Amino acid sequence: MAKIRVAVLFGGVSSEHDVSLISASNVINSIPREKYDIICIGITKKGRWLYFPGDVNEIASGAWERNPDCTSAIISPDPIHKGIITIENGEIYIKKVDVVFPVLHGRNGEDGRLQGLLEMARLPYVGCDTLGSAACMDKCMTHTVLDYNGIRTAKWASVQQSDINHLDSKCTAMAETLGFPLFVKPANAGSSIGVNKANNIEELKDAIQIAFSHDKKVVVEEFIKGRELEVAVFGYDAPFASYVGEIEPAAEFYDYDDKYINGSSKLYIPARIDEKKSDEIRSTAVEAYKAMGCKGLSRVDFFLTDAGEIILNEINTMPGFTSISMYPKLMENLGMNQSYLVDKLIEQAMENTGAHTDA
């Protein structure tokens, strides 16, 4: 029986390029070789797509880009090709693909753009579809959809780049409505990139300017004092939630370095909460997953206040797969080791092709 050919995409034009390399390396090493053939496609920070036939161990460090055997590659949007077009020594080749695993975090990979291309190509792929990916990436849309569905999030306001000429009055109004301290975030960036805490008007203006360097739209949220909890959700028509995990941040908040680099936060699986509260959080995670149109997998993050209030923070549609990432750790706690998890993610992507494409 012929093996299933899976294309793994990694890197990308994103502030999360480097962590994508680490995640992809772990995913590739977890794919059962007796069942799958793997095609590695790396995307550089400048946006070049390269077919990488070299050693998987070169990916995490970024050394893959310098491999002399890399050649230009694209995913053909024409469904007749069913795969990757490569240009090798001036010759054009078509590499057929059965399914795509886009291990890309942040912009240009997790925001619906790539998913739209894959849907045009009618290629099955792991993860949320175009709409679900875009809606979860855009924090304003996430707030709007969840607010409409009665799922509590932090009180919030948005700032557009067109507001820059009257930023003083805008900041004053937000401070009066939301109070200090405030968290300022780019609307379309993940993993705490460009996120800052503001304790007064001047810090608020500075934080907004920093966030604008990452996006044209900024979200300002009230400060929530609470424990940081995360739930892994898996599935399509009948998604299920893992047990709740808890993060005890080493820094003031769970930032990019702590998530992916130094890993100095403490993780508790299951979280140090009672069963009733755990069930309520898990149920809310699945409800939010469905409301946002998520498919395949997502990590849903919460705050739990001292008063017992559950407040949803964000939904990550392609969570990290590094050695310290919470999603695979939560799924492992359910008995799904990473190899089994990756296999099932690919399987369900192929079984639910109709959820993504008209093929």
C-alpha cells in the first residue's frame, strides 16, 4: 500500500518564524514514517518558498535555508496539479501531495491567507479553515464573535491607524472607560508579540505606537487579575477538550520568551482547580471553538479570577509544538503522545476534506 504524502510547511513571513521552525522540527520527527512520506517546504523571512530535501535536524536552527539542495517551490492553486511545483536545475517538477500540515504561526500562515490558497488547490490540510483562522487571528473579530455568543472576554476597545492624529483624546476615553492598568496588543499578531502593559496615559500612547509597528489595528483590553489557564481542543463536528492546564508565569505576564525560549514558567496539568470549575472551563472552550468556526485543533486560553469568573483571553488556531508547548502536553495528558496526535491530526484533515474544500 502506497504511503500517504504529507507536505509540512514551516518558517514564514511572521514575527513567529523562529518558533515555527522548532514546532515543525518536532512535528516532522513525530510523523510515523511507516505510514507517511514527507515533503518539507520552508518559507524564508523574506517570503521565498523552498523545497528542502535535507536533514530535518537542520530546520530548528535555521540552517536549512543554507542547504545547497534547496530549490524553489510553490503550492499550485490549480487543483489539477494536486501538490507542489518545484524548479530544480531549470526543470519543472510536480510533486503530488495528499495532505498539508502548515506548521506556521502568526501572520501569513495562521490568519487564513494560506488556508485560502490550499482551498483553491483543493488540498486537505491540518487545522482551521480560512474563516476560522482569520477570525481567531484578529483579536477584534474574536471579541466581537464571542461577545455576541455570550462568552465573556475582557472589556476592550480598538484603535485604528487613522486615529493616530487624535490619539490623546482616544486614550483619555479608553482610560475613563476601561481604567488602568491596560494591556495593548496588535490585533493580528500572536504569542504576545508587541504586547505591552500600560499604567498611565503616556505609557498607553507608547504601547499603542509599539503595537502599530506590528499591525494597523490595535486592541486595548482591561487588566484581568487571574490565573492563566489553557485548554487543548481537538476535532471537527464533535470536538472535545483536554483537561485544563495552568501556567504560573515567571514574568509579569506569559510573554513570548517564556512561551518558546526560556520556558521558565511552571506548568500544572491538570490545573489546581476543582472539578466543577474545570468542567465549566472545558465546556466554554468547546463552545468558543464552535462559535469561532474552528476545525482540527486550537488552544483556548482563559483567565480565572479570584472571584471565580471565567474570562476567555484568546484562541490559537495553530498552537506551538515545541518541547515546552502546552497543546501537545495537554493532549499527552489524555494519552495521546505526540506521534499519535500528529497522526490523528493528519488523518482527520483527510477525512474532513469537505469541511475545507469542494473536492
